[in-house]
Amino acid sequence: MKIQPLIAGNRSIGPGEPVFIIAEAGINHNGSVERARQLIDAAAEAGADAVKFQKRNLAQVYQKKVLENPNLYEQKYQYLIPLLKEFQLSDEAYVELEQHANKRGIMFMVNPWDKQSCDEVEKLLHIPIYKIGSPDFTNNELIEHIARTKKPLIVSTGMVTPKEIDAGVEFLRTLHVPFAILHCNSTYPAPFDEINLAFMDTLKKYNVPVGYSGHERGTAVSIGAVARGATIIERHITVDRSLEGPDHKASLLPHEFKEMVSGIREVERAVGLAVKRLSRGEIMNREILAKSIVAATFIPDGVVITREMLTTKSPAKGLSPQRMNEVVGITASRDIPSGEALTEDDISANTILETFSSKDVLWKWGPVVRFSDFENYLRYEPNLFEFHLSDKDLDEKLPQGKWSQEIIVHAPEYMKRVYLNPAAEDKEERAIAIKTLQRSVDLARKLGESFSSTPKFIIHPGGITLQPAVDPKKLLDIFADTLSQLKADGVMLLPENLPPRPWVFGGEWVTNIFMLAEEIERFLKDTGYSMCFDTSHAALACEAYNEDLPQMITTLQPYIRHLHVADGSGTGDEGLQVGEGTIDFTKVLSPLAGYSHTMVPEIWQGHLHGGKGFLQAMEHLKPYLK
């Protein structure tokens, strides 16, 4: 049975949703409205989803004799009761604090400790979800009263026995309001060996969202709870641990809370889904390190292949060694030179290389090629070629001859294994990029003499860093200046939209510019350039920033002069074969009906095996190219 999320305002809370992080301000304001505002600011700046305070009517919570003379009771009463009296906030203060939280863009919560406080909160404020603390988990009277608000509940289970949890959940179900359960150890601070995060697994039997409310030292346990499946994390926050009060010592300082939020977001990304999908980096490592089935000797066309004719060697560009038994016994359909990898075509009925025809492709299309292989595609009658340059290609001899196809030249992205960054703030780094780009533009112009039409020249804007840039607009201005310095007469410069997480020889890099429609459209309007639009890059960026991909291509359609078409998934899987990702090509390509410019299937490693990946992509795309 699928667990239903809680809905708090415009936020969904539960499995599959971002972890809901509550900064428990509690009474750590010590009665000061100004300090309460500081706690809200700290929670918002740390990236918490909500900041929560407490409200009590002490006469409703405690017996009269305890309030009148706490000195007659144990030391904990002598300590706590006077502080609770001193730290109370006025109704006006709560209204002011909610308004401040709204301005800071963080959800405002108040935990009522009694029925009267609940009524006052409902009258004064706009609380979208209620938290019920561990001491009141067994307080059916209060829980029932709060449930009458018809708002979802989050209940903590500290200081509660398993039997009481069973009874409490059974009671909660009779109230017909959505609820979540938090595992909790109500010791301040909680000893690590008594926290028992594994108990969250037991709480999952109730089939409601499960989270963790922590009072331990540091942030590791709370971050670990997310890896264990917590969908809600609650931690106390303070601006000063030396302040008087029961919760400060077990609270996190603002910078600690921020570090915890960052750690939680990293872990929830790493937890991902219960599927195994190779990342681009893994595929590249697999290719160079793993092995393929290769011919141990020359295998003539028409010979039945035996095990002795085969061995395994790197790179892993051919059939997996796990498929050895499939190969043994088949009849070779071609001459296979010694040392050559066997491919899917050697054992399958896929004859795309022989059957593909471009006669029913309605758009101008072509493959991604190198100087050494572009003529192999002439039999498919492409309208164009896209030459994707490496730094070494700048010193190669250009093809000699005359061809009727248009050409697109993609600038190299690296120079001697250093990323070329046209938006680099470092002057020397940008100078290298400008010099390399100019050589590439000159090559494109010269290459264009052998082909038809004006060469198009694709440039990645760069502006990628290991940490998010402080001023992305500055990087975009630098890129515009780089373009203005290129002598590009006779060549059409086309900046290309970028993915959010580019691959640059390892490390988790961040793209800062040229990802989303509004920024790109403004840049193109201001500079007068057109663009190359990459559907895969755009899908990943839209996923990362919650933008609409069909709307993006509709907005940028007037500026698109070349298309890279490939599928994508999530925020990191780009260049997938059409149909293997999440792009709805009916919606994405429909705004381009009647498109008259150029396109290539930008399938990663589509050039392998005679370009089979490119041809397969074009077969998949034929119904969408209208």
C-alpha cells in the first residue's frame, strides 16, 4: 500500500518528496521577540522548510499547586516552571513572528501544549500543519482537539512505549486526519548508543510518513536518519548555547543547522531510487576498464564461431563477456579481424545499417562525425554533418573535396585535458579559451569551403565551477565579451544551452549560466545571437530547477538555428537514446512544427558500430519531425 503524503500548504511531505526539515525554535527565544526573529532568520538562511515555536497556557498545562509553589516539588520543577513563566510570548508577538517568517519564505509552525492554546493559534495564525510533542503522544484529549482543525499532524514518540505507540496510532486513525510519526529519544542530549535509529523501520509498519526528532550532539545522526528513510527531520536551533533554558545545550547553532541541511540534501540525493542505472562517469570507466568479446583470430564470413576463436579484451565497446555462450555456435555474417570486438549486430536481427533510409525524414538531419568517418554516412543521404572537434583536430589535415551537405562545427571543450572556459574570470584561462576558439572558427570557415551554406559554429558558454558562483550574471557578461572578440566573418556563432551538472574529468561541477529560458532569451535578445538547443541538456536543467521543458522550447524557438536531439533523465543522465529517458518528444518537438533549420541526434556514443545509435535515434524520431 502506497504511503500518502501529508499536504502542508504547498508542500508535500512523505516518501518520494524532499525531506521536510523543521527548525525547532521552541522557547529558545527566552521571551525575547528580537531573539525569536533571529531564530527565524537563522532557520531560513540554513535552508530549513519550517521554523516551529511553542505556545502554552500554563494554567491549562500544570496543576495549580505546581504553578503557585514549584519549590515544593523536585528540582526540575523549581528550574523549569519559573523559566516557562518568564519565556512566554504575547499573542501579538506570534502574529508578528508569523509575518516575519512569511517574508523570509519559511513555513511558520506553533506547537500548542493545551486546548486553549490551540484555539488561540487557530484564531490568530495560519498554521498549515501541527506538531504534537512526545509528552502529549498519549494525551488523546489534546490530540482529538487539535485534529478538529482538520490539519495534518506530526507526532513524536519519545518517552512512549511500543504498546502506547500502537494504541496511539489506532486512536489517530479514528480522527480521520493525515499524520506522520517521528522516532525520538527525549533525553537532552541523547546518548548515541540509546538513539536506535533502526526503530524507524518498525514505525514504517503503520504505513504513514516516518521521520526523526533528534536531541543528540552534532548532526551525523540526523543526516544518517535520512539514509535510513526519514522523511521529516526536526532539530532544535539556538543562537547561543550558553543561554539559560532547558533546550539550548541540545540545540544546533545556525552554522551547524546549515551544515546539517546541506548534508541532508546531499544524502537524499545519494539515496535516490531502488534502481541501478550506470552514471555517465561509470559508463566511461567501464568502457576503458571492462572488457568485450573479441576475435582471438581472424574469423571469416560464413564460419561457425567456436569458443577457441574468442577471447576478451578492453575496451568495453562490444558485447559483454557474459554473452559468450550466445556467440558460440552462430555463423559469422562478416569477416571479423583478429582483435576486433563483436557487436550486437553480430548476433541480432537488427539490420539498421542496411535498412535505414532518410527519405521519410522531414527535417534537415545529419550525424555527429569526425574527419575520419563522415564519408561512411554518405550512403544514408544526410543533409548535413556536425564535426565535433577535439583539440588535436586543430592540427589535422582538413578533408579535401566537395560535398553538398551543410556543416556544423562544434568547438572543442578541452585543450590538453584542461576545460576551455569562455566565461572564466581568470584572464589567462580565458585567453587560452579565446585563442582555441579563434583557431576553431578559422578551421570552420576553411572547412566550409568544401561544403554548402554558411558553417554553423557551436560553443559551450562555460561558466562552470566546483561551487555555485556568487555572481552568475558576471560570468554571462564575460562570455558575451568572449564572443565579441572572435573574428567570425562567414561563420554563424551558436551558443548552446547547458546541463546543470556537467562532466569535467571527475568532480561534481556546477553550471551557473545558460540553462533556463528566461536567462537565455534575454542574452540572445541583448547580443543578437541565435543558438543551438540541446533537448537533453534542457530536460536536465528543467528537472533541476522545476521549469517546464515544452514551454522552454516554445520561448526559445525563434532563436534556434540548430538542434541536438537526445533523451535525458533526472538531473545527470544526458545523451540517452530516444525513448530511454523521460522526455515526451510529442510535447517537446510540437512547438517546432515546420522547423526548417538543422538537427543531429546527439546520442552519447551513437557513432559506435557504424553510427547505429544515430540511425536508431532517427528511426525513433521520424514520427515527431513534422
